[in-house]
Amino acid sequence: MEGGNSPNLQLQQLPLATAVVSVQPHTDSFSYKENLIGALLAIFGHLITSIALNFQKYSHIRLAGSKDPRAYFKTKTWWCGLFLLVLGELGVFSSYAFAPLSLIVPLSAVSVIASAIIGIIFIKEKWKPKDFLRRYVLSFVGCGLAIVGTYLLITFGPNSHEKMTGENITRHLVSWPFLLYMLVEIIMFCLLLYFYKEKNANYIVVILLLVALLGSMTVVTVKAVAGMIVVSIQGTLQLDYPIFYIMLVCMIATAIFQAIFLAQASQLYDSSQIASMSYILSTTVAITAGATFYLDFTGEDVLHICMFALGCLIAFLGVFLITRNRKKSVPFEPYISMDAMPGMQNMHDKGIAVQPDLKASFSYGALENNDNMPEIYAPATLPIVQEQHGSKGVSAPPYRVLEHNKKE
């Protein structure tokens, strides 16, 4: 009996063993390899994006400081920056399909590091070595801390991997932890929006918290869309699931509103404050969303979680030091021609008009000779009474005063 039943027992146990193998498709080494691929794609994308933005900025500055009548979109530099920008965004977008969300989001510190290094390399002022080190010591320390934090993030990042199929995303979407998280986030967003719009609470924390809450939904949907596209490319079509298009619409809508709030914040506050606080708040909220929706830290030990949190704190401190050393932007004051205002006269000195050069130049306070100007635009001078110390009977020659009437 035992010998006859043994083949049946073996046949019954075989499908169970096969099922166990199919549930765990990733080994630890392969999971870390996927983490490395995603991290390298994110670093590459943020680095290329930073270079692209500096290319476009250089194109605008070069056109503004020259007499070139071309528009910015007709220059090769601007189009080169746009191509690099699209390439960098594609790199960041594809990185979400390989690595966990909580690992990819903090790596945006690479763009801040790259911008700081590019700004130091292409600086135009000439400094003495002592002044240069004293001026940029915070930037060097911040870059070092951000690099150390990035290394800790990659080394101790979460190692949870799951295929982004339509069934898995739908299951996560209706899970009670994410529903509770969404309820809390919607309440916070409505309260912040009420204070911002109705109570005129234009604080930078309020605006950037609105951006962070929208950004958390953006990265959640980006990972879902990118993961489903990669799974479809691998052979299992996922584009016929309605959840794909729901995530795509949410991704576009949250990204648009996020850009609107960022534009409003840039009109009220300095870009360095926005960069540091936006990175800290957006990263914190996005990691919380990833841990709630995708369960990134499930199965991780306490040591890895603590070291990952330490890497985030070090990266936060590095970004804060980098942005703290940036120059504050001086608001542009438009020039108003005084002779265009009725009843107002220009200020002149010996027939030389002290006015900005209007020949598409940025040389404010340039001296412009008025010898060839018509008499009607001749400099108006006030009568000067000279004191005669020697002879009181001799009067000083009068000075001619040109007055502008209303008809002229």
C-alpha cells in the first residue's frame, strides 16, 4: 500500500512546488540588479535634465545680451537643450519601472548637485582662491553630503519588486491602507487649498505642501504607467486594462496642477528656498505614498530602514546647504522714459543725457551724446545765479532755458 501510494503522493506534491517557484520570480541578486538599473537610469535622467535646463538658460541669456533678433526657439542651443530634456525625462520615467518608488524619488538630489557643479564651473567672475573657497565652501560640503546620502539610498534602499500588471495595481488601489492614506491626503489638500485661496495664506510651506501632495500622486501613477508599459513590451499586454488609462489621466492632471502651484510659488519666493523645501517635502510625502500603495518596505529589516532614513536625512541636509549658498535673484525693474511723461524733464549734465542705452543692450546708465538731437529735445537747463564777489554792478550773462509746451 505504501509503495503504491508513493507515486500519487509525488504527483500531488509536484504542482505545489511549481506554484511556490512561480510566486517568487526574483532572487535577491536579481532584485538588487534591478535596483541598480533603476537607480542608474534615474541618476542619468536627472543629470541630463539639469544639463538641458542650463543649455536653455544659456540660450536665453545669450540672446538677451546680444543684438540677435532671432527668437529663442530658432537657436540650435535651445533645441539641443530641449532634446536633452526629453531624453532625461524618459530616463527618469523608465527608472520607475525597475526600482521601487521610495528609492527613485530621493535621487532627484542629483539634479541639484549637477546644477551646483555646473554653476561653479561656468562662473564668469574671477575670484582669488581664498575668496572662492570661502564663498563656495557650503556648496562643496552640500555636494559631498548629497553624494553620501545618495550612496546610502542606493545601498540600503527597499528591495521589493512586483510586476505592474492591471490586477496588481487594482488590488493595491482598493486596499484599505491606501484608501485611508487617500482620505487623509484629500482632507489635508482641501484644508491647505482653503487657507491658500480664501485666507490668503501665501506661505511657502502651504504652497509647497500642495505641490508635494499632488506630486505623491504623480509618482504613484508614473510607476504604474511605466511598469505596465514595460510588462507590455515584455510580452504580456496591459494596455487593454481600464486602470492604465485611469492612471495616465491622473498622472497628466496632477503634473499640470503641480506645475501651476510651482509657478505661483516662484513668483512669491526665491528659487533657492523653493528648491530645498520642495525637495524635502515632496520626497517625504512621496516615500510615504510609495510605502502605502506599493508596500515598498514590506519584509525589510530595521537596519536597512534606519540606514535608508539616514541617507534621506543626509541628502536633505546636502540639498539645503547647496541651495542656501545661491545668490538671490534681483528683480528686474523696467525702465520708464521720463520724457514720455507729460510735465517731466530729463536730468542732464553738460548736454550729455544720462539714460539707459535703448539699443538692445543691458548697459544701464550708459552715457549718450545729444549733439545731433533736434533743438526741441535739447537739454533743459535751469537758470544759475552766480555770486559776484568782485564787482556787484556786472551781471552774469543769462542762460537760455528751453521750455516744452503742451503742443510740442
